Amino acid sequence: MVECQKIYKIVVEGAIDPSWSDWFHGFSIQPIANRHGRCLSVLSGPVTDQAALRGILNKAWGLNLILVSVNRMEED
């Protein structure tokens, strides 16, 4: 079976330090401010399957982060 990874972009409210990347399965973490000045964090990286995505979302939930969006990025 060929492993097919999809790239996901997850946005949560609040600032997550980029040093937490390993804890979030190697996802890159970029704190940003939205147009209203609220702090958000963009987590992005490859996901092998829905169980792996659920694991990442569970970690965000465990930190009481408010989920703004989850998007699978289009392949080039």
C-alpha cells in the first residue's frame, strides 16, 4: 500500500510557541494576528490519515484551544 500524505492547515485562537512543533507531530507553527488584532496560530503539515489528524486535533482540544478552521490544502 502506498502511503499518501495530505497537507493540512489548522488555525486556532491564541499564540502557540513554534517550539511546540514536535509535540504537534512536526507541524510548523506560525503565530499571526488577524485583521482585528486577535492572536491566532497556524499549524500546517502532512497528515497520513484521519486518525493522525484526529490526534493533532485532540492535542489542540486538550490545550483548550478554540478551533477556527481545518483545511486540506490542494495538491500542486
